Amino acid sequence: MEIIYQDKDILVCIKPPRVLSTDEPGGLPERIRQELGDPTADVRTVHRLDRVVSGLMVLARNPASASELSRQIRENQFEKEYLAVVHGCPENQTGTMRDLLVRDKARKMTMIAETLGKGVQEAILHYKVLAGNSQMSRVQIKLVTGRTHQIRVQFSSRGMPLLGERKYAAGTDECELALWSYRIAFKHPKTGENMDFYRLPPDTYPWSIV
């Protein structure tokens, strides 16, 4: 576990791939307690990354911090930006993706919906192409909404699945899902100070090729 920052109220770390964000055996809070050497440490998940996604996360160290960070997330005061490597390249170098999404809980998948209805939610993200060619591109993504699997579904539905995608594309890429939480920004839950963290992905495949 790599801990980027910690104080008595929050902890910012790099979540490894294939580790659950939630507090259960083998999950991120348990891994952090092991790293801290304190099996009873108060470590609380306030936002999530998909199990196969890596990168920056902030966790609360007490109930008050968890409540305040959760409020910021609900009221869209918590900024999240990602990097992804996708097959192909968007037609425009910058743009916005806007869709209606619905969650199929039985299949544990998120689907594009054609019209509003029960369980249907709007999904919005902004993107910028940073590098690449017609075969693959590195893309910076800023979420406006935070729907389950949103980035994966919105890019896959446009014929640009992320490298390593196996749930929403019949991919054969031999790599972890190329989606990285590279920036989180929020106000410190106790002091109100602006907190802004960046971390680039490791310079290994597939990040090293674009």
C-alpha cells in the first residue's frame, strides 16, 4: 500500500487493482490498517473505484470526516479526474459524453438506456485527448456524474473500449484495465483547506505506449 498523505481526519492512498474499495476481508480499509500496523484503526470508505481500477482515493479517519466528505460528494463539491487508454480515438480532441444509463443488478452491468424510466440516470463526463493515434489514445476524463462503470460504458458504447476491458468489450488485451484515478480535489473535512492530489500512473504497459 502506498499512502500519499495522512492526518487524524483523512488518508489519501493509491488503490491497487483488484482490491475492493469497501471494508471487507481483503478490502482497501483492511489493507490500510495492515499498513498502519493498527488492526482497529478507524478507516472509512467515502467513495469507490471499481475493483479493477487503480489510483488515488481518500478515506475518512472518523465519523465526522466521513459525513463531511460524503456531503461534498453528494453536492458535487468533490472533483475526480481520470486517465484512460482507449482503443481508437475520439473524433474531437475535446468533448462531452452525455448518456442515459441504467443498472442491471442481476448481471452487475450498466447499460445505455434510450429513454428515461425507472432506475435510469443521466451520465455526463468531459474528456480531452492527450496523445495517441488511430489505434489507441490516452484520454483525460473529468466526471460530472459518478455512475457505476460510467467511463467504461460510455467509451465502449462509442466503439472505444478501454484497454483491458473484459466486461463491456470482447477484448483480449493482456493488461489490467487502463483506467487510473489521477486527481482528487476536495475541502479538508475539518479545516476547510483546499486539498488537491495528483498522481500519474506507472510507466508500464499500457501507459507506456501512448
